[in-house]
Amino acid sequence: MTIHVSAQTARTVSLCLGAGKDAFYFLPEPKAWTLWRGDEIIASGTTDRVVTFLDGLAPATHYRFALDGETPCEFATPPCAGDVDIRDHGATPDALNNADAIAAAVAAVSIGGTLRVPAGRWKTGPIFLKSDMVLQLDEGATLAFITDRDSIPILPARTEAGTMLGSWEGLPDACFASLITALYCKGLHITGRGTLDGGGADGDWWDWPKETRDGARRPRTLFMNGCESVSISGITVCNSPSWTIHPLYCKDITFSALKVQNPADSPNTDGLDPECCDGVLIEGVHFTVGDDCIAIKACKRGPNREDDHIRPCTDITVRHCFMERGHGAVVIGSEMSGSVTNVTIEHCEFLGTDRGLRLKTRRGRGGEIANISLRRCKMDQVDTAIVANCFYFCDADGKSEWVQSRSPYPVDQSTPHIHDITIRDVTIDNVRVAVGAFYGLPEAPITDVSIRAVTATFDDSESGDVPVMALEIPVCHHESIVSHFADLTIENCSFLPSDQLNQEQANQC
């Protein structure tokens, strides 16, 4: 079993303990581990997670870590330029808003230094981080977002230079700053066993999911714009006002050993939404949320086809994650006008999500979804396991004739394209609606979809549902593959009911 470092700071490390065929989010069985500093054993324990988080390390120190009977992994922690404790600048658990004290503490952190948040519940407005620093939340520490909108600054839709700053559903828009806000930071790391509490249940955030109030849209819990070389590890992020973690225009960013938790009935509380990013690793993250667990996006054209804010989203890896509940496990779109390409999802578990892998777009979006790979994953109690929908009825005109028509329209830059989708070695149990549903545009069919070595079983329910969010879609119950205007190759799969399916596909496509 090969162990590698997923993310590290001066005092913490996330280790991925290997990718055996039976290792998903959990190991097949718990493993004992040992940590050495030189020849001295300084810690030991047992883990049942593939991605295991360790804290309490010393800066600039060499370590060896090993599972019983396995080859050790050696790593060295980076140095730390010094610690700053938020209490040193006036933060107290009794304060109604520690934002000013924490801002002073951030300013005092040296390049390469650490801002420490000790155990306790610390109420605060938005915290603006900077480059070349570590924010460490100790075990038992909670940064809790205030709910008074008058005390929360607003990020404008655009900077003075005209680039998108605040955003909402793929367009420039004024937004309240988030509990943790990082703008154009490099070398930033957020780590520890503490919690970021977005305060979603404490205010009225969930009462106006699609509205603008007091001149702005709802905040995220953790928002990053234009950041590079960032890692987020160990922490719990919960109770978000809207999307929980939203990196926009970021490059080379790692999320490791996190917990992302929101109530099932909290609206639009996606777990992690990388948008227009280049190089994202999501490894060993446990999601349980009120909307999509992971939603990969690339902005969308404006109502007048404005597109100066649109950039691609590419090279995204999701592995050893556990996604339970939520509308979709891994979702691509619907905001994808800049194109989403080169996405790999592997060794993940999906439990009780409405859909597993979900691709969604519509006429007017443009862009492409391409080179998507789902492999060596397992799903249970997922209504529809694999979905590609080109008639997704989002936005005010989503149910219009133009968007929903099954007659061909002219192909132009606003026509979306889905192609080169690979599904391999996936086990799916207790399907209620359908194993797969593919609805392509007549003028731009879905092409080059390969489904191989997929096994599926159906649950004992007595009723089904529509497999995709579009008009004129019949209810399905215990269906295998439903496809319209889609080119599918299906091999070595155990869910095919008969050869009749292949003939139906040929007629439809």
C-alpha cells in the first residue's frame, strides 16, 4: 500500500493511505498506525479512513508514518515563521463580533506564519485572509458567522479593473462577504480540527435563497477568488448560508480530510463548488448537505450573451470521498459556458443522493462538458445513478419552447456539447428510478459515452420519478438506461434487461 501526502502545513498533515480496489472513503478494515520522529514513537492509533489527518506536529521536522506491516512514508513539515493567537489582539468568546480583533491578528502574521484560533466559540464577521499564511483552527475551536447584515461588508460584482469579484450562479453580482474570504492569495493554508460555522440556521439566510436583500446575495461560508497554491485540510465546514465552499478563478488548490455538513432542508447549500478553476484535488472529504455535494462550474453567459467573465474549469480530481444525501453527488453544470473538461472521480462512495454523476446544461449555455471519467466507485440508494441532461430548466426562461423543444435548433456558440464520458467499474445498489438517463439535443447529441463493467440492482420501492429536471419527461421506475439523442457504448454490464434496449437506443439516436 503506497502512502502519499495529500496536504500539509507546519503542524498538520493529511495522508492518503493507498488506493486498493476496495478502498473508497473508508478502508476495507481499520488499520493500526505508528508515527516516528527520528527513532522515537511519538503517536499511534487506528484509522478507518483512507485519508487520515494528523495534527500536533512540530514545524521543520522529519517524520515516518506507517500502517502495521506496510512500508513507511517519510515526510518533513515545513517551517513556521511564528504564531499569532487571535486572543493576543483582543478576541474574546464573549464578544458579539471579533472581526476587528481577528483582522489585527491577520495583519500581525509574518510571511510563512500561523494564525491560531484556540478552543472556544468565536463570533465574527468576515475574515479576510492574506498570502503566505496558515489559519489553524485548534480542536474545539469554532469561528461562528454573525447574522447582522449591516455589519457584513459587500463584495461588488466587479473590481475597479472590471474583473468579476462577487458572483451568483455564474454571473457577476454583489454578494455579502463570507465568513472566510480570500482574494488573490497565494500560499494560503487553512487547517486543524476546528469548525467554520456559517450561521445559516441562525439568521434568515435560508428564507430568501434566490433573492437580493440589502443590495447583495447571500454569502458563502468559505469564498476564494483568484487564489493559487492553497490547501484546506482537516476542518469541518457547516451550517452555510448558501454554497458552502466556493473557489472561483483559483489554481492548484487542495481540499483534504474535510467534513462539509448542512441540514437536508437548507436551500442551495452545495458542499463544494469549484468554478473556473485549474487544478483542483478533492480527497477524503465527507459531504452531507442540502443540495449538490460537489458542483463543478464554469460560469454562464449573461442575458445579453455577455461572456467576459467566463473561463474554463479543468483538471479536477475527486477521490476517496463520501457523499451522502443531497441532490447530486458529483454534478457538472448547469453553469458551464466556459467548458468543464478533464474531470476524474474515483474510489468514491455515494449514499442516498438523488443522482450520482449528474451533467446538466441547456440551450444558451454554450461550452462543452468533455473528458469526464467515473471509475471504481460505488453507489447505494441513489435514485438515478448517471445523468446527462441538455434540457435542464434553470433560469427564468428555462421552461420556454426554445429551451425545451425536442426539434433541432441552429448550432451556434450558445449550443452546449457533451462528449467523451467514461464510466468504468462502478457498483450501484438499490436504484429506484434509473441506472442512467441521457437526454441530448437533437442538433448536438451527446457523443462518445462508454459504460463498461457496471453492475446495478433495484430497490423494493413501488413507485418511481422523473430521472432528469426537464419538461416532457416520463416517470421511470427501475429502468436501466434511458437515452435520447445520445451515442452510448455499453459493455460487460449486468443491468441490461435484454437486447431490446440496444435496439431502442439505436432507433432513438
